[in-house]
Amino acid sequence: MSQTAVFRMERIGLVMEPDPSIPEEMEGTLNPAIARDPDGTLYMFPRIVGKKNYSRVGIARVRFDDAGAPVGVERLGYALEPEEDYELRPEEKTGGCEDPRVTFIEPLGLYAMTYSAWGPHGPRIAVAISEDLMQWRRLGIVDFDMATDLLYGVEFDEYHNKDAAIFPRAVTAPDGTESLAMIHRPVYTEDDVPHGVADLRPSMWISYLPLEAVRSDIVELTRWGQSSVLIDPEYPWEELRIGGGTQPVLTPLGWVLVYHGASGTIPLDPSVPKQVRYSAGVLVLDEHDLSRVLYRSAMPVLEPETPDETEGMVNDVVFPEGSDLREDGTIDVYYGMADSRIGAARLWLPENLPPG
């Protein structure tokens, strides 16, 4: 079976676009997190972008048609707006709470939102928590534990970092402890590359946090370690970089997530426009050993094709960030379209993965 036939994805359609009467949305509604409350109501947490790229995380209730397809949203306000020093850029009169992912962490019984805080030192991963998806409490910027990452000889807190998503269930960390796990995407250069890392392109990493520690103090949800590369860019559609996408979903196949890859060219001259194309693929990890990759897409399952995906604030972008596992075993994937609006597509899972 060819890789292009393993996972099938079909577009559902446009779910949210900027309301011209709302100034806070003038530069786009995009890149949404997705989560269901205990009653089963689906909520979206889109990145809402206003003037000067000032980004908030919104709250919206997803509306469905009679066939169960998402067709729109009801706006309910904002989950997060830039307030803390690490979210603000006062010299530019802007700031950002960007690109959230929301996971219900089962052993803690609460929701965790990872998001990109765009502050004075560039993008950093930050964490907020909630019991009801409506009220959110910030825990702060993620602090990577240097003591557990000595192998790489670098301070991970110094890197720009984005695209973080936490697994909903406890797993076994490399040191054998019962832990939470988080995928993220640090960015390094030739001057600060981690020891032993040969590929300088932005890659997907994984880090861990002992479950006992965070049960004792919820603020520990910002302190991660035992970091390692999960996957590097490998295929032409991801030749520039890869990064996390949707929050991981446990299926009979293993942990399934849809991630993004970028191809094209980024000129050294900043005055020359980039020619970059963002597409999406599928990654499947072993349920018990997250370092074991069972499958990854050699070809995209979704790439920019429709006008909503090819024309916008940034052309040629599909950017997955939210997954909703349906009762029939399909997964609805919510994604940013050309950094301007939000669409949904349905992912069908195969009965089995091809032999590795």
C-alpha cells in the first residue's frame, strides 16, 4: 500500500473567518486549539490577530449542521490577552498569545493550554490551565531543566520555541518514571546547536515531566526535561522545517497527530518575499514508547489548494492545531488557512499501518 493511501483526509469547509466589524480580528482568525467540555460541547480557541500582529486567544463554541459537520462558531470572548511581561513588546506597542493547543490531562483532571508567548525575547512556550475551558490561569513560561539535558550542552531556555502540545495521558519517560510528555519545536543556529545534533533545520522535540512532581505542585507544569529530537525534516514537503500541529490523540494505531512542514525558499535578503508553502502530514507514535515512530507521511495529507488556503495574510498555508476524535473513529482536524481564517477537514484512519 502506498503511503498516500494510508491516511485519507477530506475538507469539510470554512468554519471561521474575521468579522469586519470587530477591530481585534482585522489581521486574521487562525490556528485554533480544540477541546470538548465534560458535557461534550466543542470549543475552539483561535488565535485572533489585530493591528500590529497583536494576538489574543479567543473562545468560541463550534456550531454543527444536522449531519454533524462543523459549519461555524459562536464567539464567546477571550481566553487570554497579552498581559504579562513575557507576552508584551512595549517598544513596538504589541504583543501576543499565539497558536494555542489545549489538552485535557487525564491524571490531573484539568485542561492545559500551551501557547506561544510573543514577548521581548521572541516566542517562548507558556502554559495556562483551566477546569472549565472558560477561566484560564497562567502558570508562566516553560523552564527546561538543564540538569536533565546535560547531554546537549546547551541552555534550552535561550531558544525561540513554539508549536508545543501535551499528551493527555501519562507515559514512561526515558529514565523510567511515570511522566507527562510534550512535543515542541526549539530553533537553533550554527552558533548554538545542541551537541550531537547534525540537522540544523527546526525539528520536533519531545520533553518529559514527572507526574508525581506536578501532582504536588501544578506550577511544575512549566518545568520540563529529558529533551530529545523526535523527528527531523525528511521529505521534500518538509524540507525547510517541521513542527508540531494538533494535540496527540490515542487511537488503536497508537498516538496520532497531524503536524506541519514547510517547503520552498527563504531568501537571505529580507526585502525579497519568501516563497514558502506549509502543508500537513500524519505522525503515529507507539502508545508506550513515544520515541518509536510507527508512521509518518512521505506526502502531505493536506496542502494549500483552495483560494482560502492560498490567498491571505500569508499565502499557501494550511496549519493544523486542533483535533476532535469523533464517535465513528474519524478525526476532525481544525487548521489555519493562509494565516487568515479557519477550516476543518476529516481524517480517516486505516485499520492497520503498513509494515515498517
